Amino acid sequence: MLELKHRFYLETPLGTALCWAASAGDTVEVALIFHTWQVETNEHWSWANPDVRICGSTTARRHDDHTPIHLSEERIEFLKPHIARHRHSPFYDRVVN
């Protein structure tokens, strides 16, 4: 695990999170894992690279127009109780309605 000197924000299935560390498996077949603190609830979550998008940054001149996060129905069902607690999740309306 590598603790990041410069932390940054990621959009996750539960909303915005502060990324503080990253880790990778022992092989090239494993996605990079980002270790985060969810902004809304201050919960620690670890997310695989395909499940996150980097947030915009005025300082870095990076716009917030990233591609949407796509999760399978099975994954959404698994995360449903957690998504329901995170009102800023991009999946919140889909889960509570």
C-alpha cells in the first residue's frame, strides 16, 4: 500500500471521497485499489479503479465531466443498504425510489 503525499477526490458509487492511499496486487491482472474516506459519512471504503472517476479540480485545470460510473445490477443490489445512507451517491435515487 502506498500512502499518497498529495491526496485527491474521487467520485465513487457512494459519492465523493478523499483518496489517501493506493495499492495493487502482485500481478498485472489486478486493478489498482484506491483507499478513501467518504466525504458525506467519513466511512473508509476501498474501491477498484473501474468503480471510480477522478473529480474535477480548478487548480489542476481538470473539468468534472467524467464518464458515469457503471455498476451491474448485482453490484448495486449488494451495495443497496450503503447507497441508501449516502444521499450524494450517483445511485441514490435509483435505490430509494
